[in-house]
Amino acid sequence: MSQQPGEEQPRQSPPPGGPPWGQEYGQGYGQQSGQPYTQPYGQGYGPAASGYEAPSYSYAGPRPTNVLAIVSLVTSLIGIGIVGIITGHIARRQIRRTGESGDGIALAGLIIGYVVTVIEALAIIAFIGLFAVASSSMY
């Protein structure tokens, strides 16, 4: 097959067993050693023809937990129910306004706070009743 001036030679695949003598792996076949490999005919790896670019995602991290929600739960658990109720209501209002996490913690603090307050109120009533009965039987 005779080659006309201006015609390209057909590309040959590299011989089996590795690159030709003097060339490195990854080097374009037929290039001189030390020259960077480029796409043939000046084609680069630019954006797609449609102009579509992949969206970039970032991780925002976890939302902070409302501190008053934690205070509500802790104070309700240690028996200071009225403080748990007050801080629970304030925490839930702040959570709705700011978008913080901890609404379930604040709700648990409220529920436990109400239960503790009812138990404390019943205990105070029972204590007053026992004191009244004991004091009336002494005379």
C-alpha cells in the first residue's frame, strides 16, 4: 500500500508484552519520550456539549440540639418538674423558630415535668393531710 503525501498512517496497536523500547506505559504510541500525552486533533476533556455540569454537594453537618431542651429533660428527671415544664415550653418555641434539633427531648422533658409536678403535688397534699390527722389526734 503506497502512502500519498498528506495521508495519515493507520495507527498500529502496541506489540503484546508491553510498550515499544524506549517508551513508558501511558505514553501515547509514537510520541517521543518526555512529551506529555495530549488528545489527538486538539480535543480536550472540557465540559459536555450540552453545558451540563455536575452539581456540587456539601455536607452541612448535624443541626445543633437546643440547650433548653436538654435542661428541660434533666431538670424533670431530677425532680424539679416546674423548671422542666417552663424550659420545655421555651425550648419548643425556640426550636420551631430556629430549626434546631431537640423537639423530642423538649417534649419528653415536658411530659416528665408534668408527671413529676403532679406526683409532687399529690405528695404535698398527702403530707399536709397526714400532718393534719396527726396533729388533731394529739389533743
